[in-house]
Amino acid sequence: MNNLSSEVDWPLKHDPADVDRLLRSCAALQRRADGEQGVIAIRHIAAGSTLIHGWHDAFYLGMAGWVALTVPEIDALPPGQRALFHRYGLDMDFGTIFGPLDVIHVTTLDNFINHSCEPNLGYDHHGNVVSRRSLAPGEELLIDYGEFVVNYDEPFTCRCGANSCRTNVTRNDWHHLRSRRRLPPFIERRLERRA
Ligand SMILES: [Zn+2]
């Protein structure tokens, strides 16, 4: 049952307004009670709804101002650009991150989804980001960064409040999460090659 993905015949072009349409149809950037920004459900989201198609594959390919850089290339960026890449870049593979060259290119809502160690978003077997349970209007959409971060440790201290909170998100968390969560395709492919 996927009432969201059926609304959109997914385009191959990468106009942010199109690529972002699914997520924006059910969520918006809002201030949380603690003053931080978050992506909040603006209507009921059924369990298993597709929210982001091919996040680590097709989503950013061809998006204006976004480029794939290797870890050494990122390390060699000027400090401001490097910080931007670390903040908004998305791991596409081991050694490769897709990120924005300027903050004006940070236009899609997925950039603002916060981390939780007990996320309500996850991946389906196509690598789409889906809701792991139903969400009510007003609930924040949360994803576990440890499921897809493989190149750099995250700098923040997690205060998600979950019993299972790991406090820090590292580039090695996926090793432990793989037994109980589906991971994005570029990690699943590596695990298959090793099996
Ligand atoms: Zn946590």
C-alpha cells in the first residue's frame, strides 16, 4: 500500500521542485519546540509510504550546483566549502559524497531531516526512503544517519532520547545496524560482494 508514490509518475529530470514533490506533499520545514529546525509531517503518512526516491542514487544526479567529490577532493576544499559539503553532502558510495558547491543550491527538503537513533524513516529494497511506521501530522521525520554515513564521523552529540541512543554517529555504525535495518543500495551491494 503506497498511496504517496502512486501520485507521482517519477520524472528522470532533476528539477528540485519535481524531485522533492513527494516529501513536500506530506512534510514541511518547521521550528520544533526546542527552536531547532526539523522536517515535520503536515498530514497523516501511512506506514511504508515512499518519501524520497533513490536518495543515494538518482536523487541528486544532475541537480544544479551539486557535484560528486572524493574524500581527498573534499579534504582539499577551502574551509567554507568543505564545511558546507560536510553539512549537506550525502554519501553516495565508499569514498564519494554528493554535495552542494554553494548554500544557494541547498533547496530540497531532505537536507533538513534530522537524525535519530530510533528513526521513523528507513529504506525499502529499492533504496527509496520510506516511513517505517505511520506518522501523525506534527510528528518530526527522522532518519538514522548511521545507516548511510560511511566517509566521515558526524560531529554532533545525539540527544534523541531513545533507549538505544548511541550518543555519537560514526562512519562505522552501519556495521552494527546491518543486522536489524535495511541499508542503502551502495552498502547492501558491498555486503553482497563480501558474502
Ligand atoms: Zn541518539
